[in-house]
Amino acid sequence: MSIISDYVPPKDDPAAPGPGAGWRFHAADDPAPTPWLIKGILPETGAGLISGQWGTYKTTAALDIAVSVMTGGPFAGQFAVRRRGGVCYLALEGAGGLASRLTAIARARGCAQALPFLYRRDCPPLTAPDALNQLSAIMADAAVALRGKFDVPVVLVLVDTVVTAAGYSRSGDDNDAAVAQRLMSVLAGLSQLTGALVVGVDHFGKISETGTRGSSAKEGAADVVLALLADRETGGSVSNTRLGVRKLRDGPCGLELPFVPRTVEVGTDPDGDPVTRVTIDWAPAARSAGTGSPGDGWTKSLRLLRRTLMNVLVEQGSEQRPFSDGPIVRAVDLEIVRAEFYRSYPAEGDEKTKRATRQKAFRRAIANAQSNNLIGVREVGTVTLVWLARLQDCPAQNAYRKEP
């Protein structure tokens, strides 16, 4: 008797599930469109991160996103808001100036009325055993308040900052993959309970190219990661400010939105001196991920390889030093790249023909990218590693590099 094909639920148990219970079958229907909060930038639900170095306007960008969500105006002047509603902000850092910062951004966008925005200074430790229960109670209260005053649902929850809200109990917990996974699971669980997107504002590590501070499990578990990027001078000044879509499960990664911070007056203090806050002036997107730009070396035939590399480096890459005297880069097993490339490369014919077509396309793409110095490839032990060779190819995604 075959355990799989011949199984029949006991007849004396009417509640016994039939074959296929718990599974979902593929259907020939057109795929459902991705539900967006902000189309092409933020999904409707899930757990996300807004990360960046100190002084790169993470909170300002988060509030700018919040204004778009609350008013329905396009984010950065070009990305449509698909779900308008209220925002809840758990401000463990900088709560004192939060309201005036939001007011400045809203007025710069032409909105002078009160907005469906709730904020508070406290948050239960995200790594505590009962964190999700405590958060769900807090958010249930917020949802009732927003419905009563503005008649809107909670669609976005922001936690600023993750490292403060985490409540780590031991030194080193920030780098513990299991702790990071538990933290992100709380954010994801809160999203499921509230039906809102839950995003943590977080810091980059000491070296910005390595991404969000602490264990890479945080970014690995996130549905979306937005990176605030800038060129920093020793004296603290920043330039070339931009927001990058570092990771987006159901959309293209690598998009960069340049912006210029602008200081505006929002009033005067008791001495008559101006009170200023920072707003953001957005510029058109620099380029979409995987599309390349003229003269950058990533030809049309290589774009799938670039897009594949960008995705797997976040999910499955690790820091490696392929050459003993070379820099540390974020690299991934070539076989992982190959498998993902095959899944994305269209081919016709029987299975043997499809496989041969994909093998040829992959070998050609790797050879061309390597000969044009777009990627690095090196055998280390039993594994062949591959990485993006130039930081400018993917500044907002996966070109991690540390000099020795």
C-alpha cells in the first residue's frame, strides 16, 4: 500500500481532513496583483526595515512616507498610495520633536489639517516572550481611537528605533540570529493581527556596506528594506542623499530615489528666534533595479543575472574574503545563483531542451559579466563564490565591501 496515494481518512471520524488539507493548489487563473501600501515601494502588509547611518534622515523619510499614506498623495511625487489610512508611531527616540517634524513635512506637501497620526514614547521589549500580546493590545486601542476620530484603519506602524525597542537582555544579542529572527517575527505577527505594514527604523552597522546593524537575519526575515544612503564626511556633513529599495520580496530591488534635505521655519521660540525642521525634496528615481543604464556595462542580456545576484545576495549571501590580501565582500555560492537564474529564465521545449538552453544562457552571462569586471568569481574550498565587483552597480542593495 502506498502511504501517499492510497491514504483514505477514517470513515468513523467525520472531522478527519481529506487529501490535500493544508495545501494550496496551483490554478490556471491570472495571478493576483501584489497588494501595495505604496506601489513599487512598500507592500500592504508584512514586516520591514528603514535602515541607514546616523544623520541620513531615516526618521524624516519615515515621516514623509507616513504623510503620503495619511493624505493619499503620491510618495516622492511619483509612487501611488494604494491604501490610505492612519499611522501609529512608537517613538522610543526623538518623540519630543516628532509632532513638529511631521507638521513641517505635511505643510511642505500642502496639508495643513490634523492627520490620523498617533504616537507614543514607549513600546514593550520586542524580544520579550509576551511582546506580541502586549503590542496587539496597544494597537487595538489605537485602532479604536483612529476609527473614532478619523474613521480610518491603521495601515502603517513605525517603530523608531529597533535597537532601542528590542530590549536585548544580554550583550551580543544584537548579533544573535535567533534573537533577530524572533524580533522580526514579532513585527510580522503584529502585521498579521492588525492588517497593517509594520516597519522598524534601524541603524546600519559601523561599516555601511554591510547593511543593517546586527545579525543579517533581520534583513533576511524582512519583506522590505529601505536604505537611507549618503556620502559622509569626517566632520559629520552628508551629501548625495538618497533612499534605496534594498530589498522587496514582490518587486524590483535596487531603485534609488535621490533627495535633498531642506530646512524650513515652523515658528519661533520664546526669544523670537526661528524654529526649524527638515523636510525632503525628492528628485526623479536614479534608475530601476536590473535595468542598468547606458554605458554601465550591464547589457540587456546580463540584466537577469544582475537582478538574480541582487536578490540572492540579501537572502543567502555572507561576508567572505575570496583573496587573502583582498577586501571582504558579500558573496554567494555560484550554484545558488545558477538555480535562481534557471527559475527565472524562460525556455521552451521538453525538460532536457529547457535545461540545455538555461545552462548555455547562464554560462554565457557569467563569462561576459566576469570578462567585463562586473562580477568576481573564485573557488574557495569546495564552493565557487560570486559577488558584485563594483559598489556603484548596486549601492542600495548588495555590494558589501570592507577593506582589509
